[in-house]
Amino acid sequence: MKTLKYSRQRESIKRCLMSRSDHPTADMVYADIKKEYPNVSLGTVYRNLNLLVELKEASRLVIDGKNDRFDADTSPHYHFICRCCGAVSDLPMMRLHDVERLASVYTNGEIEEHTMLFYGRCENCTKKETNKIS
């Protein structure tokens, strides 16, 4: 395990991530951190987010192949992604452990964990669509 010296910027990035539930991109975190540290670079934010993931203090969600999203909640859980606005939210449902057992039939390897992403339209986008029709 790495031993790191204390970094105010890293702590600020971690605090920012912990205060958000929208699973921000590095650019979104950068916009927040820049208010406190005007001279911070986007590269510094990326490096520190990657380090937090490596240290298992944050997790990375690769959703659209373009912009990774970051989550301070490292516990196993599922996510919902809105296809209209791109919003990412946690799904507060029980983890389906039986999925790993079912999938293990199809591999000679050993399944250690799984992720699951659900796609659709969020409540706000559904309401907007309903209002357009009315």
C-alpha cells in the first residue's frame, strides 16, 4: 500500500466527491475545486481522482466510454443512467449475489464481483416528455 504525504487539494477533491450524489466527471469536480484552489490544474484533479480510485477511496464508473464518472460510495451497488440527460444515480436495491453464481456456469474462471447499470429515462426527463405531449 502506498504511503502518501498529505495533500490539501486531494482532501478537497475527496470532500467534494463525498458531498455529491450525482457521480461527477473529473471536469465537474475540477469546476468545484477551482473555486477553492483557483490555480489547480485539471491534470491535478485527474491524477488525484485516479489515485483515490487506486486507494479504493472512490470508484470509477465507465458509462459512455467518453467521460468517466466518480463515486465516493465504494460499497457494491447498482446505478441508473438516464439516456436523455445523462444523469447517474444510485439504485437503493439489494445486491443480487445469485447473478454471480448463475454467470459462473459460463466461465472456467472465478467471478469475484459484478457491476450492473440500468438505462432509461429519469423522472425529470419523463416529466418533460409528458409535458410536451400534454
